[in-house]
Amino acid sequence: MAQKLIILAKNGRPFAASAVALQAIIINKQEQILLLNSPTRSQGWQVVSGALETGETVLDGTLREVGEEAGPEARVRPLGVIHAQTFHYDKNVLFMIGIYYLLAYEGGKIAPGDDMAGSAFRWWNLDDLAAAKPHLHPSTIPWMLRRAVDLYRLWRDEGERPLQPAI
């Protein structure tokens, strides 16, 4: 049976402890979104994703996942978090936090690796996605992809954005 995890602060205040899923929405200069499709899963096309590891910042975890799943040569520029939500993962992880990070693709070879090794990958524009209606992973939400492109248009030319400061 699943348990509710609580962490007590030094002053005794209780906080919920939740697993965190990171979703990296990578967009290129043609406003296309990178999606991967694993040959060993039947969950559909998805953005780069994975779990936040102990001791990582959200940005560090997102960049690690990009290196693992899109390939170590993929270069991205962080633009910002575009959405966060909680969702039911499974019977043992009742509440997971999903954080969606927008990244500008700056170049480099895409070579799916780690748990996405052997995956097909494709750069999709919103019109192609709407027309093809491919099967999408539950975490790859069409309205979120539209929001990502809109925010990419706003943020892409702002120059170098400061990265998250050390905590």
C-alpha cells in the first residue's frame, strides 16, 4: 500500500515529499519540437524526460536528461520553466510533480541514449503534429507544446538568460 511521505523541517513543520519528473521541451530555430519514440515502449512520441535525482537542481537534472536522452553532443540553451503540475504516477507513487523546462536547441548531433537508446527522433512543427496526430506519451501534451512555441518566440532573442544560482 502506498504511503504519504512527509519530511519534517528542523522547526517541526511538515512538508510533502514527492517524486519529480522533468520534461525538456527542446525547440530549434525553425520552431520545431524534438520528440523521441522508443522502440521498446508503446507509450508514443515524447519530449526528453526523466526523474530528478537526489541533490540536483531542476536545471541540472534537466540538462543531464538532455545529455542522456538526446545525446552528449546536443547543445541547448535554457529559456525557463513553462509549467508545473502534479499527477498520479502509479500505485506506489501517488503524487508526482512534473516540471516542464523550455530549451533552445543550439546545435550538435541528436543521438538518443540511456533509456531512450535506439529511439526514433524527429523535429515536429505544430502543423505537422496536428495533421499527423501521432500517438503521444501522456506527458507530452499538445497544449503544452503550443505554449512552449509561443514562449520560445518571446524568450529566444532575450540573449543569455542567467542560469539558476547555486542554492
